[in-house]
Amino acid sequence: MLTELRWEKEQALMRGVFPDFQAFNRDSCFGFQGCLKGKKSGRVYQVVLEAEQATYPQYAPHVRMEPNLGHYWIGEGLARRLCVTRDWQPARSTFANTLLVAIKFLEELDGVAAFT
């Protein structure tokens, strides 16, 4: 379960490393949102990192990206999220780590994969 201290630390880390990503907290979900620009295509991607307060940090945040890139997505509609393998350690892993995974994904596929 998300604690106030953990949320404060997550926000401080994101402000320090990814200051263009803004924190949000609505209903039982919370996270960060912002934009990433593809280096090859120049396309702007809207990125949302979102987790459930009841299950974070036990489970990693979901990554949503518009437009979707490639065929690496699970779910439908608003529940559609990036399906990537990452080493998630609840005591050490953060939203910033998760955004790094999304950045790596974008760097590898931007300008190469078809949009879905």
C-alpha cells in the first residue's frame, strides 16, 4: 500500500530527474504524466505512468503511451498499457525507473515500428 512518505519520495525523485512530468492523484490511482519526443521521428508521445494506491509498490506502475508504438500492448481502450519485462523490486524500484524503461522502448522502436 502506498504510504505518504513513499509518495513524497517518488515526487521528489521525478522532479529532480524528469521535471517535465507532472504528478497526479485521482480516486485510487496516482502517478505521473508528460511527453516524450521520438528522436528519429520527432513525434510527440503522451506518456502516463499510473499505479493503484492499494497495490503500490508491490506491483509496478502501468505505462500508457499515445500514440501506441508497435505491437507491445495489452488490454483494451483506456486500460491498454505497454507490456514490457522489467525487474521490479518493491523496496527499490520507482516511477523514474519505469519511465526509463519507456524511454528505452521508445528509443528502440521510434521510427522503426508501425503504429497500432
